[in-house]
Amino acid sequence: MKSLKEEIRKELNNPDFPNLKFLYSAEVLDIAPELLRELLEEEKKEFQEKLLLKNDVITFESFDEFSLLGYFFSILEHYQGVHSDDVIRKIIEDFEPEYIDFWNEVAYSKRYFEMLKIARETKNLNLEQIKILDESIESYEVRWIALADSDQDILKELNKNLSELSQKFSNNALDSQKEFEYIITDESIISQMPEDDKSVAKKKYDEKYSIHKAQSEEEFKACFEFFQIMWDHEFNITLWKNKYEKFSRSEIFYIGWDELIGAIQIESIDEKIIENDDKELKWVAKIWEKLLGRIWVLKEYRWKSLGSTLIEFVQQKYAKEWETKMYIPAAEQNETYYNTFWFQRFSDPVDCWNTKKLMMVAPLSKDISQKQWYLFDASQSSYGSVMKYCSESSVRKYFYESRNSFATTGKYNNNPLILEILKLREQKAKLLGFKNYAELSLHFKMADSSKQIISLFWDIASQARPKAEAELQEIKDYFQLKNLDIWDLGYYANKLKQEKYAFDSRELKKYFVYENVLAWMFETTGRLYGIEMKKTTFESYSPEVQIYEVSRNGKFISYFFTDYFYTPLKRQGAWADLMREKFWDYKKIVLNTCNFQKGSDGVTLLTLGDVETMYHEFGHAIHEMLSVSEYSELSGFHVEHDFVELPSQLLENWARDEVGMKLFARHFENGSEIPSEMLQKLKILEMFGNAQMILAQNTYAMLDMSLHSQNIPTNEAELDALVRENALQNSIFPVSKSYSPHTTFTHIFDGGYAAGYYSYMWAEIIEKEVWQAFKNAWDIFSPEIASRFHDLMLSAGSTKKASELFQDFFARDVNIDAFLKEKGLL
């Protein structure tokens, strides 16, 4: 009988799609740390044997091998991205330092460097082999080879520390965002919100915080034990077990079950009268049927408004006229008690209040209709829905300021990590002979220097700012607003489109059924590049994961799988990745991950932004899948970082174009085609808000470049000042004191975009030139343009420098005219 390790190894050696359900099972994860170390020791031994090769037998093939360890680790890293619980985090965090030590051993081996140079001098190398060896040799020369041994040791330690800090930064950002939630009980302020967005928010609340009535003996005991803990915690008073009999005659409601986090006890005041002989209560009892309620919520959940939510539940269920029929003991009948207890202590996240008993007098009314509660979290769909449709400015402000202050305080504070990361990066750059980290980063990119980037971006921003200010004034004039805060912009811009331009994005969303969008995206790339997608029946770790065989002209080129829907443990955002490279019999595996909200009624509708995101990430995927080089080092994912966004941003155009949208946008109820009138309005309004988006993107890009090219802040106050000064220079809005988007800026602190966030706009400038070529051909599916783009840029991967690929297609240098024209700035 095979051991579990043997079964895992067999699965890892499977050249087809792996059984991820098995590889992510509890028993495999339990043994994963041990197997990772075994694989590591095997690769260390193989590496040492390789270093002993005699010079006359060294060839290019000496460096060409498949890493079973790297493959297994990439599988585990993907799981951490989509299911970041304590188990997988510990596996990654414990093993990664050892893994980095080994790669330092490889990356800082002088003998290995000598072997690369020997291989480069051999005959019969093809152009791709020469490029791979040249780039590898250059990497050694730029990154360390001339350093003294002592400096090499320092550099190895810097790399290791930076990796650990980046991982911690990412975890803090995720955990801080994961804790955020906002419960809306006033349905009137979200009456404009699309019904599917509200149904998702309602489902989230019901799944996490729905209030249940205790019925079974097991439930009563669990709630009683919960009350015992709360009494002891709040008052150091023991709720004796002999009180259980009376407790079980109460009405008990609770929130949660796997984890009991809040409870309500409702009992008759008559019992208290008997127990305490309270004359005042006896007198009141003659008038009303009375109830005594105790509300308890775990301390860590109080700031999430659950205390006030539970009070509202009691109000609705037991008292139609709560305000006038509330009973307060005579000794406490004063305004201070009323205000402090009822309104502040249940809602103020700063005040760690002690739960007190609440007394109410009201006739029992079981037929009171219950309100709906809605839970909104930190996901992009929740945030976007609130900012666009919630009519209450204070709620929008809360979401905006929360989003821009995650991971700024307490155990998740990323500010100290940022300061340390910046310091270590600068130390690394100077050790390697560069002025700053930006200069080191740009050495391997398409752009020449930070000055070139800053100059280009300021040129674009100078043309975007007047348009952004004019659009802002148009909104203020239309709604007669004296001021318009940044958290109100999305709401009023949407209302302007609805009222002034008769365009309703809620109606547009009804035409973007998830399945239709996905099918047409595959159809689009099929028409353009001959890609064929065939769904498989492979098992995976989630029923939401879809796995495809991808072929071109009848030839298999890659596996592709999607994990599109939001889950609480998934990292925010969207991304494309390579789980396994193509090597010998091993088939390439490319993936896309997003955070779309799945519909609660079986129908999932996407926003236009969601549709663009889906196309964007698939653009990355096809860049990798269509790479014709047999070497993974020259695939689409290995082009210069400021060129890698070209295919992804280009594909978004087919999601927005009127011709393309006509082919996939069908009403979710009757299947009718999207009306031409709606498309015409969308085209008119497509330019509205572009200028503001450019300024926002510019803010992030310039913040990134400032942090990596200027003097490093010495403390958190200086860091905050730099961040806010940058925002003031690039935005048309004031900047609040709590504005701290850098603490969740994972792109640059744990995403490979350090001193490279400008790449998005840089690549978009190039992408607009390619898109213009399709439009000039009067056919967005032009076979000629599609074929030239595929052959000269897309499938070429990194076989040539990005500047050469651009020259091959256009025979000229890049300019910004097409970008400005497409954005309505020219």
C-alpha cells in the first residue's frame, strides 16, 4: 500500500491537470511541511551535483530541468491566495525562509555563474537560448557578482528579510480588510441599489449573523454557557447553574452557531417582581405586560454594530412604540443614562462598554414584520455598490475612510513594515551600485528612468486635470451643491448619468449575465487568435472552479482554470498566474482569480467593471498560453513589467466596444439584446470620469515612484506626510488625515510592482496604439491586424525586448496621442 507521500508525489508527477481537491485536503496539508523539506533536500543535492560537472560537458541543457519542489510550492501558494486560513499560512511562512535560503545558494553561486558563461560560449545555440543565457548572466552581473563575499552575505539576508516582510504585509492587509463589515438596517438608504447587490448583502448577513431562536436542549445549554462567560467577563459575577431552569423558560435568541458571538435573553418581569419584591415594577405590571431583556455580544464584535442590531431586533419583535413605552428605573431616569447607554455604548467602536440589562414595557406583538439587515464588507463589489448607490453621505464617508485606513493601527499596522521594507530595498539598491531602488527596478524595464516616467505622467495629468475639474463642477452645478467630497463623487456621478443623461447602470448590469460574458470572452479570443476552450470534468478544491483544455488550430497549448467568485478567505483583487510551466510531458497550467459576487438567486449579474476585469485577467492568461517559445523564461509572463499589462488592457476593449457588447449582452430575464439607445448613451458617457480615473491612477503611480526614488521616511509621521503630500499634488480633492492607502498597497509591497506601478498606464498608452490599429481597419475582429499582433507581439512573449516588439508592429516609437484620444483628452 502506497504511503501518503508517495501518492502526493505521484500526483505531482502527473503531467495532466492535478487533483487539487486531493492536494488541498487536510491530510495532505498536514504532511506538506515534511514533504516540502524532503523535496528541498533533494534539490539541494541535485544542485551540488550539477556544480561538479566538468566544463567540457556543460551545455545549455545543463540548466534546463523541472522543479517538483517549485511546482508543489506554487500549488500551495495559490491555495493561500484563495483560502488564507491559519493552516496554509503557517505552511508558507515556516517553509519560505528555507526555500529562499536555497535560492540564495543558487542565485549567489559563482560556480553556477561560471557555468552559464561556459554554456554561452558553446556552439549551435539558437537565438532563444542565447537570450536566456545573456539575461541570466546580466542578472548575476547587475545583482551581485562583483560584490565581496561579505556584501553577498548581506544581500542574501536582505532578500530573505524582504520576503518575510512582504508576506507579513500581505497577511496584515488581508486580515484588516477581512474584519471590516458594515450592517445596514435602514433599507431606505439603499433603495437605489440593484436588487441582486442587496440580495447578496442580505445573504451575507443571514449566513453570518442571522438571529435564531434557541429551541433544542443543546442550543439552550450553549446559550446559557455563553451568558455565564459574559457575566463573569463583564461583572466578575458567576451565573450559577441553578438559574438554568428559569433561564430555559426565557425566550433566547442567538447569533452564530459554529461560533456563538451574541445572544438575547427575554424573560417576564413578573419573575423579577417575585424575586426582588420591587414595588415600582409591581405598579407598572398592572398597566403593561412587561419584559426584561439582556443583550450580550462578544467584545471583538461590538464595533461591528451588532449591539445596536440586537437592540433593533428586540424593538421590532416586542415593541412597536419603543420610544414611549420604554421603562427605566426611577433612579436612572435622566438624559445622560438614556444617551450614553442606548445610543453610544452599543455603536461606538472605541467605547468598550459593559453590557447592562435593558428593561422595556410593551405588549407582546408576534406579528410585527421584520426589517431586513444587509452586511457589506471590504470586497470591491460591496464597496463599489455602497459608494455608487447608498444615499447617505456619512455611510459613504465611513466606507471611503475605512478603505483608506486599513492596516494602520494595532496588530495589523503595516506602517512599520513599510518603513523597514523601504529601508532594506534602498540598502539593497545601493549595495548593488544604484542610487535608489527605483533605478534598480527600472534597469530591467522598458522605461529608461524615473525622470522619464514622471515627466510623461505629469504631461498626461496636466491634460486630465482641467477635464476632471470641469466634470466635478458640472455635478455640483446640476445638484446645486456647494461642496462635493471625494466619497460623494461616485454617487452623484451616477445620479447625473441617470437624471441628466437618462442612463442607469443598474439597468446596464441586467445585460451582463456571468455565463454569457464568459462564453463571449472565449468566443472573442477564438475569433481573434483561433483559441478553443473545452471544459473538463477534473475535480478541484471548490465547485466554483472551472477547468478548461485550451487549444489552437486543433493543438493543445495549456490548461486554464478559473476561480472567479468572492469568499471571505480569498485575497482581495484579481490576478492571473502560472501554476505549472510547460516542460517535456508536463502541460502548462494558467489560472485566473477574481472576487465577483455570486448571485443569491442562481443568476449572477456583473457590473461593467467586473466584465472588464474578467477580460483583463484573461488577456494576461492568453499572453502566457499563446507564447510560442518552448522555454518558460521567454513566455508572456516574463516580458518587461511595464509591458506585461499590454495584452490584458487591450482585451478589455472588446468588453466595452459597441460591436462586441451587442454580441454578448443579453437581458437576464428575457434574453433580449442590449438596446442600441443604451449603447449610444454608454458611448457618450464612457469619457465621463476618465480624467478623474487618470488622476487617481497617477496618484498611486507617483506615490510608488516617490517612495522608491526619494529619501526614505524615518518614521510613521513622515511617511504619512509624504503619502498625503503626493495625494494633494495629484488629486483635485482635499486629503483627510486618515488617508493611508499605502498600508494595503500590496502591488508594490507584496506584488512585484515596486517602482513599477506606473506600468499600468505605460502599457495602456501602448495598448491604445494597438487598439487604434484595429479601429483604423474598420473591423475590431480584423484578421490581418489580429494575425500581425499575434505573430509580432502576443505570441513572441519575451523572445525580444519590448521596445523591439513595438517597433516590429509599428515601425516607430511610442507616443501618447492614441491614449489621449481614446480617453477624450485630445
